[in-house]
Amino acid sequence: MERILQRDSGALEALYDRYGRPVYSLVLRIAQHPSSAEEIVQDVFLQLWRSADRFQITRGPLEPWLFTMARNRALDFLRLKREKQRRREDSDSDILPSAIVRPDPEGDIDRSRRAEQVRALMTSLPEAQRRAIELAFFEGMSHSEIAAAMGEALGTVKSWIRGGLLRLRESLGETSS
Amino acid sequence: MITCEQLALLYEEYALGVLEGKEREELEAHLARACPKCTPGVAKARWVVVQLTATAPDAQPPEPLRSKIMDAARASTTPARTAVLREKPKPSTQGAMFPAWAWIAAAALALVTGYTIRQMNNQNEQLAQLRKQMKLATIQNQALQNQLDMDRMVAMVMMSPDSTPLKLMPKDKNMPMVHAYLHPHMGVAITADQMPSMPSARTLQLWFVPKTGKPLSVAIFHPDATGQIALVAPVTMPRNEIAALAVTEEPAGGSPQPTTPIAWMAQVN
């Protein structure tokens, strides 16, 4: 961050090389629209570049900030798209092409192990509980929207999400400790 | 009143963006006053929640994206400021007009005549000077603290999952873009860089433009000495009634209704 504050574009390149791929994967999963995902990722990295001094004030770690920002932008896009669809009742003809997946030789081992752990935990959850968390994370739905979408009681959905997140917290806490 | 211990169970739900109602309001109130337990707790929860990214299918970003980002970043970099060369003071030639002994004698005479009075006044002057410096330092410190608090609020609104980012496009293409982040509870954050300086008799004024009815004044503001804007103003209108955000230039103190054409605008809904 210090190097970004000093307007060292090499630092931004390094940051993009490290996080560009997972950030793009997240945004594409949410937005389901490659050209928009590209635009959102560009916007997120440029905001980091422009607002590095303000980011310093929060004194938080970079990774959650970057991914939270990317997720927010993608969810905003998704909400706007849904709103437009509702208004126009148009069908969106832009179909998600299959993403090109390549091996990631630069991947951080810790990050990769953590990702594996999260995937394993999510797989171990009952299908409905996993679905509820995915609807919240990737679709940006609230408790009540998830309850309506899944046809479940609000209390049940709250309990699933809270339980799943606490398990995730404990699991990752064990890793980091 | 919900305690920090009770809120600790909700940090991840907040970070995920599903927390609603009173629990959400309570937690945001703790965050707004930089609660020493909840602030790091939510920061950790954000880290936990973003790990769910791992469940998204891996996708390779298009090759040109990297260079597009880098080109845009380099283009947005403020050009280095030109150093101001200062002229060296010219050596005085006045000394050559009088002999040195005359200067010494005059100085000694002045010292003798003024010594007693100066001794008496000296301490009072020093004290007054110190008081003045302390007052100035207190004012500067308060201003810095206010700026820091405001920057912290701006950062919080910018980072909140509930904030909607908006780009206020300038009508004048030579003007920079203004960024807004609309949060339903914490307010609307406005940021901009490289804004031109404004005369003190004029101000910028932010408006909520409703779907029906007259614009509502939100805030008046000036770019700082470096051309930056960073402020948070309260949201005084339900979000679903706001059609657009607009900025106009107004006389100092602002106007009840816009008196000049819109200089920046973003559609909200």
C-alpha cells in the first residue's frame, strides 16, 4: 500500500497479478456477464489506486477490502440488471461463455489451502444451508428474500446462515491460529 | 441496548449483508463510534466472509484487462508538481554606507535606553506569544482531528456493503468526475480529486433530485487546498424516492433551490 500511495504503478501491477484472477472469478460469478465483470474489476482496482490514502485511514487488511468492494460492485450491477429486467421485461441475450480456466502457478499456498478448506466446509453443509449462504453471498439476497426464494421460514433461514457462518469462522480461526 | 458480546455473534451476518432491522442499526451505531471491540470484529468477519470467494468457479480475466487498468491508472496519476525556484536574497549594500564603529555605538545606545523597559515587557510578550501559539496549535489539531473523523466516515460509507456507488458526470468535460456512495443510514459520501479551486464567494452544493417535486439541498462544500473533496452528509430522503444526485455552483452559504445549471449529475434509480 505504501508503494501505491507513492504512485508506484509497479505496485498496482503486482497487486493485480496477485488478486486479479480471484477478484474476476468472484465478480463474474455474481454478475454472470463477462464484459460487465471486466468493467467492474477495472473500476475496483482503479478505486484502490485513487483512494489508497483513504484506505490507509481504515487501517484494515487489504484483502477483505478488495473482495468486499468487488462483491459490492458486482451485486449493485446485478440489482440494477434485475431492476431493468423487471421494468422492461426483456430477456438478456448476453450468455455467459464458459470461462477459460488455467493452472495458477503463482498461487499462494496458504490462500490455496484456505480456499480448499472453505470449499470442503461448504460441501459438508446440508444442501439447503449451503444454498442459503450462496444466495446471500453471490446474489446479495437478504434473509427474507432467501426465505421467500427457498419457500422456508425466515427463522430457519436465519439459523442456517448464522450456523454456517459461525462454522466458517471457527474453521478459518483454527487455520489462522 | 445490545452489548458487544451479543453483537459478536452477528459480525459475519453483517459482513455478508443479510443483517437487518434493529440488530443492524445497533451494530452500525457501534461502528460509527469506532467501538474498540466491534470494529476489529467486523473487519475480521469481512475477511471470513470474503473467503467464500473460493467457492466461485475459477475464471481467467481477459488478457487486455491488465493493461487497460494500468493505462487508466497511469493516466489518472497527478502530474508531479513543478518545484518553485526561489530567488536568493541579494546581499545588502547598505552596510557600506556607514563605518562599523558607528553601527556598534548606535546599537549600544539603543540597548542602554531600551533595556529596562524591554526587561519588564519581555516576559509578558513571551507569555502572550506562547498563548497565541498554543491556541493556534489547538485549532490546527482540532481541524486535523475533524478531517480525520470525516475521512474515517467517508471510508466507512465507501466500504459498507449497503452503499451504492454513483459517478457524478461533469457537464464540463475538463472537470473531474465526482464519486458518491449512497448509504441508507450512514449518509452519502462524496469524494473527488483534482478539483479546481473556487473563489470564496462561491460554493458547491449537492442536491437530491426527487422523482417528483423540487430538489432538496444535501450539503455545501469546497475543494480543499489540494483539490480534494471528502465529506459525508446525511440522507434526508428515502432512497427509493431519489431520482438523481446533482451538484451546482451557488453563492457562498448555498441556495434554497439551484440557481445555476447542473455541473455534475448521476442518476440513482
